[in-house]
Amino acid sequence: MVRASERTILPAAVGASIAVIAWIAFSALTGLGKLEELSLPLALVVAVAGALIGVSRIRPLIWIAMSCAAFVLVAFELVAVTPFTTSLLPTKRLVRRDAPPRAPVDAVVVLSGGITPDSLLSPEALDRLLTGLSLMRDSIAPTLVLTRPRRTQDGVTTDPDQARVRALVARPFPVLFVDSVRSTHDEATNAWQLLRARIAPPDSITIALVTSPLHTRRACATFERVGFSVTCVPATSRSYSIERAGSAPDRLALFRAWLYERAAWQWYHTRGWVR
């Protein structure tokens, strides 16, 4: 009985270990897009799956997973320590920077970008808001529109921090909010419903859309798809540099943003949310 138990425990432990190693390698390279909080729970699921595979007839899959982990680790090193991301990866194709509009637009729309546990704007969200406020300072539009993510169960919101940042701009201006958004598509459709009730004629609403550089292509295409005439404005980014990502953290941040946007573009295209 002991030997039979050992024959089961050892393959299960090997399977779980290899599966978790593969998962850690994948997580380190991709950053899991916007789902990093699921890294640990999913690692537990992967460990259980690896253990079950290890004691089953399909245990050779574990060694395939080990080979995949080795490949991902090599890719991680390639991204982190070489200029691959800035020299060979087509990151610039995701950046859309339109010429400034010749006439004022109806509104400046600033997309949300996350919240910290202390109810503060994330660095990405702050970059976007500051860029939007600079446009308002230049009187490019009479109204500022801010999108807000769907509130968590504990009621955490970026409203106080947004208000503090907006107060730094001396010129007062109307501010509208697009609530309860979970995706760029939500932001586009909800903003359309908000503005078409306030702007005439509703079929020709012009906006300057502000978001992070690598997000501009997908975001502006999504807003155009619902009916807006869009001037795309990449925010000044403090999270990553497209031109000068020289350190390993900067290269990884840029690669992860590129990978997420490429996957998101394909998903939006499949759903018909972008052309």
C-alpha cells in the first residue's frame, strides 16, 4: 500500500510542480493583461490540473508543458535584456496620433485606466487625465467627459482623486461622467448615449479621445464604430516608453501592453466592435 501511494504521490508532485513552473513563466512574460489579481488563484488551479495529469495516462503532456515553460523563459530573457521590443516589435502600429482639429470639438473624452487600493488614480489613468486637462486648458472643447469603471463592492472610486487633479486647472468647465464601464466598448456605447442627448445634431458628434498610446488604435476605432467623429490623442505615458524602453521593466511593460492590445484587437474585430 505504501509503495502504491508513493507511486501516486511522486507523479502528482512532479506534474503539479512542472505545471506551476510553466504557469509562472507565462505569467512573468505576459503579465496576464489586466487580470494579474487572478495569477495566484489560477496557479492553484494549474497545480491541481498538473497533479491530475501526472497520475493519469496522459502524463507525457507534463513534459510538453515543461518544454513550453523553457520556451517562455527564453522569450522572457529575449524581451527583457535585448532591444527586441523596441527594434523588432511593431508597437508603433498600435499608436494612432491624429492631427489637431482645425475647429473646436464637442467634447474631450478621457478613458479610465484603473484605481489603486487607496482610491487614487493609477499611473496610467493619471497620464490620461493630465493630457485631457491640457486639451481643456487650450480650449479645444467646452466639455470634459470622464469614464468611470464599475464600482467595486466596497465602493472604492477615483472620484475624489479626479476632483483634486481637475482643481489644478484654473479655468472652470463642465464635466460629465460615463459610469459603470468594464471595457472600451462600454465606454464608447455609454458615452454615445450620454452625448447624443446633449449635442445637436446627434449624428455628428466630434470628440478628442484621450487614452494610453498603445490603446489608441483600438479605442478610437471602437468609438468611431458607434458613431463618433474622433480625433485620437495619445496620452503622455509615464508607464512605458515606446521609443526608449531601455531597462528590463520598461521592455516588459511595453511588451505586455503590446501583447494585450493585439489580443484585444482580435477579440473586438471578432465581435464587430471595430472595422
